[in-house]
Amino acid sequence: MSGQGMNLTLRVWRQANQNEKGEFRFYHLNNVSEHMSFLEMLDVLNEQLNKLGEEPVAFDHDCREGICGMCSLMINGQAHGPDNETTTCQLHMRRFRDGDTITIEPWRAKAFPIIRDLVVDRTSFDRVMAAGGFVSVNTGNAPDANCLPVPKPDQEKAMDAAACIGCGACVAACKNASAMLFTSAKVSQMAMLPQGKPERARRVLKMVAQMDEEGFGSCTNTSECEAACPAGISVDNIARLNREYLKAVVFSDEGV
Amino acid sequence: MFKVADAPLDGRVPDGPIAEKWDNRKNELKLVSPNNKRKYEIIVVGTGLAGASAAASLSEMGYKVKSFCFQDSPRRAHSIAAQGGINAAKNYPNDGDSVWRLFYDTVKGGDYRAREANVYRLASVSGSIIDQCVAQGVPFAREYGGLLSNRTFGGAQVSRTFYARGQTGQQLLLGAYSSLMRQVGEGGVTMMPRREMLDLIVDDGVARGIVCRNLKTGEFETHTAHAVVLATGGYGNVFYLSTNAKGCNVTAAWRCHRRGAYFANPCFTQIHPTCIPVSGDYQSKLTLMSESLRNDGRVWVPKSADDKRAPNEIPEADRDYYLERRYPAFGNMVPRDVASRAAKERCDAGFGVGESRQAVYLDFKHAIERDGEDVIRSKYGNLFHMYHKITAENPYQVPMRIYPAVHYTMGGLWVDYNLQSSVPGLFVLGEANFSDHGANRLGASALMQGLADGYFVLPYTVGDHIGKHGTKLKKLGDDHPAVQEALESASSRVKSILAVNGTRSPDSIHRQLGQIMWDKCGMARNAAGLQQAAKEIRELRDVFWNEVKVLGTGESFNQNLELAGRLADFLEFGELFAIDALHREESCGGHFREEHQTEDNEARRDDDKFCYAAAWEFQGVGEQPVLHKEPMEFNEVALSTRSYK
């Protein structure tokens, strides 16, 4: 481990609750090891704040290995920071330099209201899922797992889409705060699999309707979402959602 | 340090041959008619594999369900981080697998400390789990013919592990979560995220509800129901550093323990052999590298302790593939407890690698030469990526450095065959209970157990409780004394934490607790160390209640207050852990007592004295707990010394 760590200036969004006005506050943090994860760096900041009698910075996190999707953070204007396909919890301080000023903000979107500091409410995603992100199969109904073969390329594509961790970076990165990448990942996964076929029209219509109701914006095809996505979800899924949606509207009985 | 109850504890295992027990029990269970189910409410705490699958299934059956989790969404539960796979006795590879073999491997892997009948049921429903998950759209790995693919995991000589890249837990959880959200959408489940359960409401000896704190607003809430289902995971974070998510905690289970639920075998803790080693004192958690990697990676250290060469410069002749050397039959695929101890043995003997010397190599050189980098990438790409991110080393070129870390807890709240705790009406599922893995869990069996409990066991057995008692259980109002007492107890505890106003952060005290646990209750334990640990934990508990500093109020989103509350419970639980480890004068599975080992350092069990589950009854903080023994009887799998040589 290197002897002398980095000295950093942190510009952190502080907001007591949804109704109070927020502001940036500056903090200095010395001797930060390059081997620390970004969240461990915030742990050290919070330990320092606690000692000084200032309430620690609230931020969401849980698994700290890039899979639960609970961590977030806009770091210098980039969702989950500068690395590709990396969540904030997997970002390490070796990515920063001594003397840097780092700006840390919450996800900003109408459908993700701020709870405190860097913590936002993402239950809108759950409601989009509740609208149609499932196969309607009750426990005990299932036929043998091998009764329906699935071509390996389809399964691989379904898995690529299913890898979404539901963090919301796509929404935060989008100038319209659109949830199209999130929603399309689930629609695509199910559309690629025979198990998802019976409900595919109904699913896409309901999920898109719920997405609109939650206040997410429209897609502008700028692909910022894909660039920000820590799980490597491709915008091809959005194209597939659009095709699914069109087919559902034009050809299905579920059409609007 | 403890008292012993006179009567043995009865696991209420059904009669009949092992293969018929579950059917026999199902035939005896009371049913609740479809029209009546909607009159009954069930609380499910936790939304991991066990909790989400239970909540979804109960709602599909018609019960009114309330589902609680401390995270912002049920999809975050830590089941999501399970990587390698899920076992099932499908025998698709035609390699001789069967329900009996899965049962046998699990009982043996658990070092003969699990309840046979439970394990048999687990193995027998394992196939239905895969069916259910595939029907939900879980994209398991497939062969080119379109059928499901399998791989091998530790402790087995057949390929029975189904997987979805290195993200099997994620895909299974998202499957269960999608079923849960479907029920939320249809109105059968009320979802309550960002709630922490802080107490169990018990009226007339029966579990009737919970007290929780709304973490967003700080408000206390009481919820009553006809049954309470706890699926709140394990207690590995008592060690501070573990592979668990930061939020994992023992609070809900411990609060139930304080209300009368026995806690069984807390000392049975799994130390996983393949984790990324600790790198600094700021470290907040440890990251697992899936056991599946041992299918293709070979574990080694240099033959000479003085070998300072970079790993790729060390020729074959100077490498000690110690697992292959010591255990030729299973090689790198020995069970986790065996692999972890072997790594510790090499490091303690001075052969460890890396800066800290507390690591061994996991090397993919031969696999990459054999199969090509693309094949290895397709199997483990996300794990290699994760390793690279954390260590800044490329495992395609340099061997991984790994070391054991706390991973899974086999102990948990004691449950009978119906998964009901010693408090009627309180059911416990998944990692939170103690029942199926004995003293050591085999890889790819946690996902199996969580989903077996939630999809295929609890939905039947909870009906028996409701069928028998439902009509007698009158609705408890907010002003009921049992509700008021639990609410008062939970809220006054939070107030006392805030009132300490000392100088130490909860995190700093938690790290100290973790160090005590790792040093004295970790991979190797002895009587003197365990006694010392119990004493130090008691002292640290006093430090907590005199010196902890939690800023802010209880009426707001306050993460340090959450941490402090969980730590307060860990500080009570840790002492019981040490007492349990001290009382168990044998080595078995994840519990290794230095006094009880063979000449070649293998674990020495004592079946004459310790072939039982130790279920502890709470008597008060700092008071001597009462030990209830449930004898473990082995009628199908003969008790024998585990050998993987």
C-alpha cells in the first residue's frame, strides 16, 4: 500500500428531506488510499463528520459488489462515476488524483424524489415491474423445466437483458429522465423467451403506461443510458421494446 | 455459562419411511378453504429468495400478505449476490444423480448435524424449483440443443448445479421478485419497503405481529396478522467483515429470540474459501469469488515459504497444489470448510502470498490453455471483471489471490419440521433458520433451500397453524396491551441509543466486535479464546451503551441510528455465539475446535456427546441461556467420518 494517500475536496449535495431546499457543502478529506472503494471513502468522510458533530452524509448502498443496485451517485456529473460498466460501490479511488475536487450528487429525476442527501426513492421502478414485468405463473403450475427448448442465442440475449440491476443510472443519465432502458430490459428478456410469449403484448403496453404515469420522460435515442449503465444493458433493447409496443398496438387484442 | 433443559426438544418429524414423510405430513396438515384464505393476514419479513417466494405464493393462494424489507426495494435482498448456482436432483446430465444422492451429499456435507427428514424434503422438491424458475423466465444457461446446462460444485461428484452465468442468485431473486410484484399489482400483497422490524408481538404465547420503524420517516408502526414469517437472512455481519451486504443483520431474528424463539447452533458459520483478501483497515466488506471458479481454477502456494518470485515466474515444480495433494479424490472441489482450513493452514505455516501473506493463488492458467480465454470468459466473465475492478489485477494473466471470509451462517432460529419456531405462529425460512445445512452448507444449496422453504414448504405448513388457530385469533387493535408493550419496548430502545451521546461511532465499535469474533470465534477456536471472547463482547456491550454517538433524531432518515440498533443486537448475539462454540466440545463442519482434531489436522467429531442441535432459550441479557437439545438421528445415512481424500 502506498504510504501517502490523496488529499481530496468533496462537494457533496446535502438535503435534510424532500421538502427542504438542498445545497452543496465542501469537505476536505486527507490521506485517502487509492485502494479504497468510493463508498469506503465516503465511510471515512462520515466517520470524520461524526467526530466533528455534523450528521453523516446519507447514501444508499448494500451489497458493495455491484449486483444489488442500491448504490447510486452522480460523480462529477456521471452516473456511477467515470468507469464503464461499474457501479459506484465498485469504483476505486485509484481512478482519482491527489488534489481533485469531486462533486457528488443524488440521481435527479421527477420519478425519483430525494429522501435525504444522496438517497432517492426508486419505488417507481417497482411499480413499473408490478404493472407487467412478470410471467403469470403461480407456484406449482410449472411444467418440467426442459419441456420447452430455448435456442442458446435467445437465452444469451435474454440473459444480457436480465442482467439489469435496477439502479436507475439510466434515468439519472437521461436528459428526459426516461426509464426506457430499464423497462425495455425486462420487456426484452421476456420477449426472447417462450415463457414470456403469451403475455408479451399486454406486458409492454402496461409497463409503458405505468412508466408514463410515474413521470418518467420520453426516450430521445441519445444513448446516454447505455453509456451510464453499470450492467452493460444495450439500447438494442429499447428498439425491441418499440417493436413490441407497435406490434401490440397494431396486431393484438390488448391494443390501445 | 449456561443451564441445560431436562427434556429433549422435539423436531416433530412425521412418521414413515424417509421418502414418504413429507407426503404423510401434507396429508395431516389442516387446510384453509379458498373462500376463507382472504380473511387471514400473513406478515412476511424479508424479501430474499425465501421471503419473496413465500409472500408471492401465499398471495397466489389467496391470503392477505404484507411484505417488509429494510432496503428501498424488495429486489435488493442479499440473495441477489449469490453467484454460482442452484442444486437440483434433475439428473439431466445422466450421471447417476437422484434425490437420494442429493440428500446424502447434503447430510454428509453438513457433517451430520442437519435433520435428515428436512434434508430429504429439500432434495425431493429441488426439481420443482427449477421448473418454477424456468416458467418465470429465469434465463438459466443452456446447451446448443436448447436444454438446460449443469455444472459441478463442491462436495458432489455429479453435475447438478443450474446457473445463470455468475449471477444465479440475481436471476432467481428477480424471478421471485417478479412473482411478488405481480401480486402487489393484483392487490394481494402490500409492499412495505424501508421498514426495519424491531420487535415481535406475542399475545397469549402466539406470534401475532411485528413492530417496525419506517426508515424513511422514523415513525414506528405496528402490524398484526394471523401468522408471522421471518425470512431475514443470516448473521455473518457479526464479524463486521463478511461477504454479506452491509445491511444484513440479526436484529429481526434476535428480537424474536428475546420473545421466546430458540436460537440454534449459532456457532455453525461458514467461512468461504475463495474471497478477495483484506487490503486495508478502511475495508468495509469482503467480496466473494464464486466457488464455481474451483471447477477450472487450481489452488496453490509456493513450495518454499521464501519464494518471492511473481506467480507466473514460479515453475510447476516449485508449486504446491495443496488441495490436490491432500484430497486427491475431490481435489480443488472439496467442501468449503475443508478448503478454508487448508488455506489457513498453509498461510499460518508461512506459505501465504501477496503483501499481507494472508492469501493463496487461484490459478486459471491451465484452464485457459486447455479451453481458451473465450470459454473461461463466457463462464466467469463477470467474476473476473469484478476481481479486476477491486484489485486492479487481470486474472486472465495473473492468478487471483484469495483468502477465506465469513460467508453464510448455518445456525439460525430453531424450527420444527413445519418450519415453525418455538413461538407458535412464527415461521422461519431460508438462512434465518437452522434446519437443513447442519454444520456446513454445500455450494449452490442456499438458493435451493430458500426457494424450497418459500415456494414448496411454508405455503402448506402455515395453513396448518391458521387452520387450527385462525378462528380463535381475534384481531388485535393498536391499543391491545401486547401491541402497546412491544411498541413501547422497541421505541424506548431507540431512544436510549440516541440518549447515550458518547464519542464513538457505531461503525468503530462494530469493527472492534468483528475483530474479536474473527480472532477468537473464526476459523479455529479454542476454549480459552472463546471464554475471552465472551468476556470481551460483554465489555464491548458496555462500551456501546456508554460511548456510542448517534447524531440526528429518531424522527428522520438516520442511517447511523439503523447501524447502532443492529450493532446493539449483534453485541448481545455475539456472546451467545461464543457460548455455543465453547459448549460444543468437538469439531464439525464450519466449527473447528483446536482441541479436537486428528493427527493430520482434520476435524474430529464427537457423535456420542454432540449429535444434537443446540437450541438456546433467552433468559435476559447477560443471564445464562438455557440449552435445549434436539437429538439428530441418522437412520438413512450412517454416521461416518467425512473423507474427501
